[in-house]
Amino acid sequence: MRILAFETTCDETSAAVLEGRVLRSNAVFSQIKLHRKYSGVVPELASRAHLEKIPFVLKGALGAAGRPTPLRPGAFDAVAFSRGPGLPGALMVGRVAAETAAELCGVPLIGVNHLEGHLLACEFAGGRVSKPLRFPLLALIVSGGHTELWHARGYGDYKVLGRTRDDAAGEAFDKVAKLLGLPYPGGPSVEKEAARAKGQGPVFPRPYMEGTREFSFSGLKTAVSYYLAGRLGQDFYKRGLRLPPGERAQVCRSFQDAVAETLVRKAADAARSLGLTRIAVGGGVSANKALRAAFGKLDGFEVRFSEKDYCSDNAAMVALCALRRLEAGKFANSLKVSPELDRPGWR
Ligand SMILES: Nc1ncnc2c1ncn2[C@@H]1O[C@H](COP(=O)(O)OP(=O)(O)OP(=O)(O)O)[C@@H](O)[C@H]1O
Ligand SMILES: [Mg+2]
């Protein structure tokens, strides 16, 4: 089975080729530099950059896979793309590229849920689909736009247990980094700073949202901004005032700890309440070492993460979602967009 896949939900343009269980290529063009000066993704710029880069990314993926041949019947068995959730203009670029490729190859077009991709990315090891997930499990998706808990009963059989009511965990990292004057994307910047922290720093509240499976990270972000206002003055941001480096590192570590503890406790509570002993964590924030270490301390659970290369957006995970659907024979009507986007499952 040969699958060509596209990913254009946000600020990475990616194309991948999966052949059987072997990932032949996974070309990714990141737009980080383009968006850095705005400290966040500018949707219109993202769409234009996808449009500009997708032919080259596709060419790169086909070349690296040893198939620089034209897209024609026999080249692939299916073409996949992330159908959402994502930025509307950005999604259109991946979709039209995938539709064109599927038409040229005369094969099925499979629109997959991007968040399912973040979960299934845990199955890649050493460039192969070699670590299949074992179900049932509790899935935690922690990315730039989403923080969700799912009860995953099998491939495509996902029940959303809870979501964030406001900011996603990754968004909170990005905004706190901006408040502290650290570069976008905030997650890696905050993690790097936090690793330098020494001594006791401030302690920020853990937004546990007791009694629910939902999340809320905007209050934690506000707690950081109140701390900064207390130290530097109300108008610190306008005046461009910054904490001394040692204290900034402490704030990063304290914020990161608060996010990690909250995610671990909520995921573990949800898993326990459902009698689940397996947890899988996906999405950009799952690259965070402090989060991985916090999950590592959990007793009684088998916790899976994806390899670092597959935590952020990539087309390899999209190809893998398509593979699971092809294996299950479930890929008709895959272009229906609503209300599927709210329900990641396809069973
Ligand atoms: N090491 C890290 N620690 C914490 N957060 C991180 C780390 N690396 C990346 N992130 C965060 O992950 C997010 C990007 O992840 P990802 O690419 O999965 O999100 P997205 O595709 O923009 O959103 P979504 O998947 O919800 O549509 C950013 O918010 C970024 O700051
Ligand atoms: Mg993503």
C-alpha cells in the first residue's frame, strides 16, 4: 500500500510517502521565521506561504521517496490530506493539492482529522510504523490550538471527554513567551529558559477545573502577567520591560511545571475513572521534556509519546491515519467536513 499525504493545517507545509509500514519520506517546510515577528501565526500569510511552498515540498517528498516520477495511475494507492481542524485558507491549499494528486493517480482521496494524526504519530519509530498503539487508551492531545482528552477504543473510535474552554496549552506557552520577551514558538523558548532556572521561583496556580474533564489555561497566563505587572509595573509590556534573566528562567520553570502537573493529573484522573492503564500523548507540546518527565513519574500507567520529529505538524502522521482507514475499509465520504470536525472518530 503506497500513500501520498499532505499537511497544511497551520504553519507547516508537509508532504509524505508511506509505503507499507515504511515511511519513505516526510518533507516539512516550517513557516516559523515568517511568523516570528508577529509572535504568532498570521492566517493570510500562512495560506500564501503554503501556496508558494507546496509544489517544492511535494517534489521533495516524491524525490526522497525515490519516486520522482509524475503522479499517474499506479504511483499510489491513496492520497490523504488533513481536512481539519485548522486555518481555513491553509486547509484549502492541502486539499486542492491532494484532490489534484488523487485525480491524476485515479485513487481514493482520504481526508483525515489532524488531531487523530497527532495521536497516531506515537506509532512511528525509526522511520517505520513499528509501535502500534494498544487500545483502549486515554489520549491527550496537546498542541498549539487544542488540549483534549479522548477515550480511544480503537482506530477511529474516539470519544471526546473534555477540551479546553479557552487557551490551548501550546497557545499559553506561546503567549507567556511573548509576555516574557521570548521568541515564537513559545514552547521551545520557555523550555530552554526553564532548564536554566535555579532556586525557588514564584508558584503559579494549577488550573485543575475540579470535577470536570475540561481544561482552562487562560487564567494561568493571566497569573504570569499579574506577576510581571507586580514586579515591573502595570505598563511593563508597553514599556518593553523585562525580568532579569535568572528570574525569567524561574518564571518559565514555574509556568511549565504548572502546565505539566495539570495535564498529567487530569489525564491520569480521566484514565483511572475509565479503568484505563494506557495513556498516549500527542501534539507539539508533547515534545516538552518536563511534561514527559512528569508523566514518567506516574505509577501504574504505560505512557506513550511520539518521537520528537513527529510531535509537531507533519504529513507522515496524516498518511498513517489514512493507512488505518484503508485497513478498516472506511474511507468513503471522507470529504464531508461538518460536523465531522467536532468528532475525530470515523467508525
Ligand atoms: N518543547 C515544547 N514545549 C512546550 N510546547 C511546545 C514545545 N514545542 C512546541 N510546543 C508548542 O506546540 C505548539 C505547536 O504544536 P502543533 O504544531 O502540534 O500545533 P498546531 O498544529 O499549531 O495546532 P493544532 O494541532 O491544535 O492544530 C506551539 O504552541 C508550540 O509552542
Ligand atoms: Mg498540529
